[in-house]
Amino acid sequence: MIPLSAITNRLQKSRPTLMAAVACTGCALGILLSVFGLFDTGELKTLDYRFRYGAHPEWADTNIVIVAIDQNSLDFFASTRGIKWPWPREYYGLLLDFLEQAHPRMVAFDYDFSQKDEDRLEVDGNESDAAFADAMAKSGRVVLGFNLAVHEQGDQPGGALLRTHLLPGTSTGNSGLHFDRAIAPLPSFQAGAACLGVTNFETDEDGIARHSNLLFAFDSNRVPQFSFAAQLVATGTPLSGADSALRSIPLDNDGKFLLYWYGRGGPNGVFRYYSAHALIVSGVKMRRGLPPDISPEIFRNKCILVGGSASGLWDFKPTPFTYLEIYPGVEIQATLLSNLLNHHFIQRTPAWGQYLLAALLASLTAFIFYRIHRVGLASVLVLVLIAAYAAAGHMLFTWQLFWIPLVSPIATAAITYALAAVTSYAVEGQQRRVLRRAFNRYFSPHVVADILDNSDQVELGGKTIEATAFFSDIKDFTSFAERCSPRDLVHFLNQYFSVASEVILRNEAMLDKYIGDAIMAIFGAPIPRHDNARVACLTALEVQEVLAAYHANPGRDPGMPVFVTRIGLHTGNMVIGNIGSSSRLDYTAIGDTVNVASRLEGVNKVFGTHIIISETTFEQASDAVAARPLDFLRVKGKAIPIRIYELVGRAGQISQLQSDVIGLFTEALQLYRTREFDKAIHLFTRLDALDPNRTPSTLYLKRCADLLRQSLPDDWDGVYTMTSK
């Protein structure tokens, strides 16, 4: 068995492996929770949001109208005729006769006609029920609704269904209930109806109406749902063609149809409402030869649904739009009918697609977390990713009626992010603590934070980088140390180091070590930076300025000597990392670049200068600093010569005298290298009187005089070889 520490170390060393492990684990947990249905209710709520804020009321079929048995209708007949609910069946006959004058495509009654009309009012010598039955038979376009139930002990027997309204077979989907009791219309009504439809409507698990079966199992047969039956009649499809019609309708795994909601319900909603009493009165007036209040032509070729909308009839269901307006059951049926007639079908991502989306979001979340090393920025980007996904889901649903899951993939992304944070703390936290301990004594807190945020660029084992090495020491420190007590020496040296080191750390360099009175620092490590040479040069100038200001401060330690600092800078490749033995390691830089910088610091003694930089350093920092060329020499221990420069000041900030000295010295040096020693002596003599630091000019005057007495070889290149450090 692989120890946990070995797994941790492996993950710590391989960010892609860690990323993949976190993404896979987060995805697996998200999918597992989804399989157990923990996201189902939340997903339905997001679906309601999409219904509400992505609805298209203009898509609702304007050929579908609702004749509502509303409170106005109940009050009208109660006050004018003294007739209370339920109405005599002759009223429905009158209503149907009125509508039939416009030849509607279909008239569907969402009402219970299972009981006989006890009043038995007569119209033209016919009983009330018979009048309605005759009207239906004449129409041939009437759909009646009825309820199905499961028989229980003590139930009153319901009416039987005529064979003409049944389909053979019992398959209605995986969760279809098998009913054995029908609260069916009277046989005479069934005989006159074109089709019967089930009005049962079950809400989802959260109590909201969204789905409906289109076929219901009844005994050993099947019967269509009310709106589905209305569609069959409206399109002239016989009941035997129901199975064929279903093939083009998407159903879920439970055999249910998902409704598309067009907007708010009620008389001010998406469908046109007419009060039933107004149509009945208009029908009576037309029978009497009077003009109707409402013309039947309004209903020509319409699909008409008749149902209750009065609050006392209790025919309401909660829908995604209930918060705006209550939804009578008849309008739910109208919505479903509009869906079926106009093919407003919601397509849903299959289960495997849902898992694929969850995996994609988990992978992107892990990628962002481990590629963006700032937790705050990574969090913002993950939120942007989730928002973009949610927006895409909303737009797909709004314009394409395509339902992609939101809760499961977003929850999976959140789980993945949480896992990434935990593993980052557990796995990378150890690495960060090691790095922090390693770098706290080398860098300012700001740089340490940057290193921790970019830990993948740091290799404690060592790597090659391009950086600038900084070396400084104190002029004549050895002689001072001989005259000073050890206690005072340490005291003064610590003050000096505090002043100089504060500048170096503030400029985000790696303070490598103190070597006696020397300071070694690296600019551009361990996090590479392209301007390391420029920053190193400016820091060297700042160190000199800050030390000068410190020594000029009247409040400083009166016993503190005036330390003159000499600095050498060289830019190039070096190896940086933990170097040492198994018992003791030091995070440091080694290589030829470091050695050359140390030698250049010593060359200051020869030229009487304070800061000497190499040609590579000057080339990378030339836009920010002013320097004068000093020599082309071989430092001790090096075979390849290098050009060196004295760092004079910041570009554009040197005095006119300094600028004149640089120009004249450059000209004299060019004469020296072309062997025009007499002319060079003339210019160096002028510089000897002009330059406050006479040492370089004096040095070259001596060299020119010596070279004039020698016979130089043809390949003399002006390179000077140092014999001391």
C-alpha cells in the first residue's frame, strides 16, 4: 500500500496530476449527489426562473380561447334567474349551439359530467341532459373531461367508459399509474362526444404543475389526456392514431410531457378569456331573433376550452407563474394544447449529457484554480465561469427551448472548488510553509507573497535562470576592523547592513548572504523578471544615496564610522536553489555570473569608483542609467575579457560636468584602443584636471606612457588583465 505521504509528495510535485485528481473527485461527488436526486428540486426552481424571465407570451396560440365559468357568470344567473351552481345541462347545450354557428375546430369541456341533471329542465320538450347530448352529437367536435382513480373500499362506483374511447395496451411510461376506476361522463354524453380526455393533473415533488401524462392506463386499456384528446380532435386525428401522434412528442423517462409556460395566467394573461354567461345570453338572443352581445364569428376555426375560473369552483393548480396570477385548471389545459399544436417542445439534456457538463465545469474550475495562483482572482474567474454557464443555459432555454441542467453542474463546480481549496491547503500548504521559511530571511514580505503565489516557478532543488548578481563591500574595512573592538565592530556593521539591506529588499531582490562586510544579492530570483538589470542598477545608486544620507544625519550614532560602499553588478545565467549537504542546505546562487560580479566589486579599488557594472548589465539597463565605459579587461580567474562601465547616475539626472566627463573619457578611451596613445594622453590629461575622480584618467595616463615604450603585437586588442581580485 502506498503511504499517504508519498501520495501527497507526488501530488505536490505534479500540478497537472493534482488538477486532474481534484477535477475527477469533484465530478464524481457531484454526479453521485445528482444520481440520488439531491439537486432535482433546485433544478426545477431554476426551470421556473427560466419560465418566468424567458417566456414568450406572443408564442401562445391565438386560436385557443377560454370560455370561463367565472364569478361574473355565477353571479349573473344567480341574480337574474335564481339559478345557483351547478347549472342545468341545457345551459351547456345553449353554449355549444352558439359556438357551433362559427364552426370551431374543437370544443372541450373541462367539467365533471358524471352525474345526471337533477333539475331535469326541458328545452323544446327534451330533458336538460338530452339537450346537451344532442348538441354534442350534432357538433361531432366535442371533447369531455373525466377523472381516473384507484378503487378503494367504500368508493361509489364511477361510470364506465365506452369502448370507442379506449385504446388497447397498458404502457404509459415507467411511472404511469394504473387506474381502475373512472368518474366518467354519462353514457349519453360519451356517445355524443368525439373523444374523452383525462383531467387528472399531478404536481411535481415540490407541488408545482409542470408535467403531464399524455396517455393513462385504465384497467387493461389506455385513455388520452384531456389536452391530447383535444389536439386529436382539432387536427382530425382518430383515437387510433394517438400512438403515431405521440412519436413526434418528446417525453421524459417517466413518459410525461413537460409543459412550456407562456406567461401569466388569468383573464389578463396570455390566452383570451370570455365569460360563459355572455355567450349563453348571446345564444338565447340569437334564438329569439335578436342581435347577440358577442358575435359567434369570433370563434370561427378556434379551439375552445370551457372550464371554471371562479374561486369557489376550486379548480386551480400552482404553476411557475402562480406568484403573478392564479392558474385555473382550464388554462393549464390550454397551455398544454398550445404546446402540442405548435410543437413548443422542451428538449432536455440526457443524463449522460448532464454528467458531461458537470465534468466539463469541474475540469475548468480545477484548471482555473491551479493555473491562476491568486486565490481572489481565481475565485472571481470561477464565478465568471459559473455566471457564463448559467447565462448560456438561460439563453438556450429562452430561444431554443433547450433545457440544460444548472444546479448539478454548478454544484459540481462548487464542490470541485472546495476540494481544490482544501487540497491546496493540505498539499500546497506544506510547500508554501517550506517556501516561506526558506525565503523570509532573503526577501521582503511582498516578494515572499509573490513567490508563494508563483510557487510553480520556484524549484528548491535548483534551476538555471538569468538574473543580475549584486556584490558590495566596505572600503578599507580590514584596517577599520583592526582598530575597533569586536563588540563595536558588530554593532556598527549591523547598522550598516540594516540600512543597505532595507533598500535591497524594498526593491524586491533576493538578499542571498552577508560575507564579512560584503552583501550578496540577486535581482530576478527566484521569480524571474525581465527588468532585473535595470532594477539592480537603480538599487545600487539608491544604496549609495541612502548611505550618504544616513551618514549625513546629525542624529546617527556619533561613533559610527563613515562607510564607503563599493558595488559590482553582472547579468547572466546562474544556478539558484538549495545547495549544500544533506545536513545543511543554503538557498543561494552560484555560477560564473556570481563570480564575475564579485570580481567587478573588487575592480572598484583599481579605478577609484563606487559602482562598476558589466557590459551585459549596461545593455539591459541603458535606457534608465548613465554610465561611462572604463575598460576591456580580464578579471582574475577568467580567460574571457569583458567590458566594464562605471555607473554614474540615473538617465537624464546627471550634471553637465558628469556628462562632459563621460563624453571626453569615451573619446579618449577610443583613441587608446586604436593605439593613438599621444592623442589619448592629451585627452586624459584634460580629464585629470576636470574629473573629480582622477583615478581612471591617472591610470590610463600611466598605461599610455608604458605602452609607448613597448613594441605592441599586431593583434593587440587593448584588453587589460587583472592580476589581483
